[in-house]
Amino acid sequence: MDARPLIGVTTSEVRRSESVRPTPHGEPPQLEMALGLPYLKAVEAAGGLPVALPPLDPDAIEPLLGRLSGLCLSGGPDLDPAAYGERQHAELGPTEPDVDRFELALAKLAWKRRVPLLAICRGAQALNVARGGTLVQHLPERQGVTIEHRQSEPGECPTHAVNVAPGSLLERVLGGGTLRVNSFHHQAVDRLGRGLSVVATSPDGVVEGIEAPRRDFVLGVQWHAECLADRPEQARLFEALVQAASAVPVGARAA
């Protein structure tokens, strides 16, 4: 049997039928879920078997997670602030309530079952909210924010520095305390969720990395590591996820 662990990767982007360009001689436009291939390629290159996870009904989450050994929460649109008890900011982007409900429930159950988890960009925000935290809804209005956190350069181009906490799991995985990353977000962690610690920040103080010190492997990074996976330090994030997942039997671990 193939011993590679099965890693679920969430699909966060919804494409409405009216915005889908028809393919000649293909099927008609319809509601679609999208996931960037770099996530799946990064997991595969790290030694895992990636599987895309669409937003399913709540009663499907437990049996779904029971077949996985690891989980990657991907990037995507803004989370609805109703999930953390706040009103919508004027600059809030489009939200997808069904996706929010699925991913937050998935993150909560993954935490309960101690499933190894790597959360990227929106995924890191969803992890924080699932643990009872809140988000900065629009960084440009936050006092002291001086970096353009939504870059115009391509995803493979790092645009700002990140300082990683000494002794953290994130530092051990990356192999160093300072690196340059890309940036495609206007929201970020504000009040920290239960059981999480801030382990990376940008020079202007924005939270760029979180982890769970009492768990074997729960990491969240605000940058899009999948776009930088050709860099050894970024590839190590996915390798560490796969390594942690390899120690988890099918059916995951109980709480």
C-alpha cells in the first residue's frame, strides 16, 4: 500500500456561474469551487497525497476528517466578521458563509482530534477565529501599519521581511529567524485565539505567524507559502506537515 499520508486541502474560492468563462465544447457555466494547484503540488512534493476539500454539510465533516492524516487550510476571501462577533467593515471583501461554516467547523474538529494542521493566509485567520480569536478587518487603517500588505507583484516575489520568534516551532521548521515573504491580505490576526501564540511578525507589527505550543503540529502563516515552495525554507513548511501527518494513523487521533 502507498504509505504517503492523505492531506486534505480546503477550497475557499467560490466562482459564480455568471463569472465563469465557458469552455468551447465544454460543460455549461455553473457554481464552482477553485483551489490553486501550487497548494496541491507543494503537498505532493513534500511526500503527501493531497485531496481537495469542498465545503460539505456539517454531518460530513467528522467522517471526512476521519479519513485524513493532515490538513491544510488554504487562502481565500475575507471571513465574515459575524463569526467573531463584529460588524462588517466598509472595506470588507466578498464573503462566503457556507465556506466559513465548513472551514471553522473543520478547524475546530481538527483541533479536537489533534490532526496536524498547516494554515495559510485566510487559513491562519480561520484557525484563529475557530479558537475564539478576532481579526483586524482592514490593515491600512490600523495605526503603525506602514507596509503594503497586499502587493501588486506576482506571488513568487517576496516583498517584505518577517521576524520569527526564537525557539518556536516555526523557527525550527524554517531553519532561521528572519526571512522575506510575499503578502496578499488586508486582514490579520487581532485578538489571539485560545491555545495559540504569535510566533512571527512583520516589521510594522502585523501578525504573520501563529502556532499552538501544546500541540505537536499546528502552524499558521499569513503569507502564501505555496507560491514560494521552490525556496527550501518554504518547502519545509509542507515537509513538516507531511512528516507530522505520517505519524497519524488513518482515522486521526482522539482529543
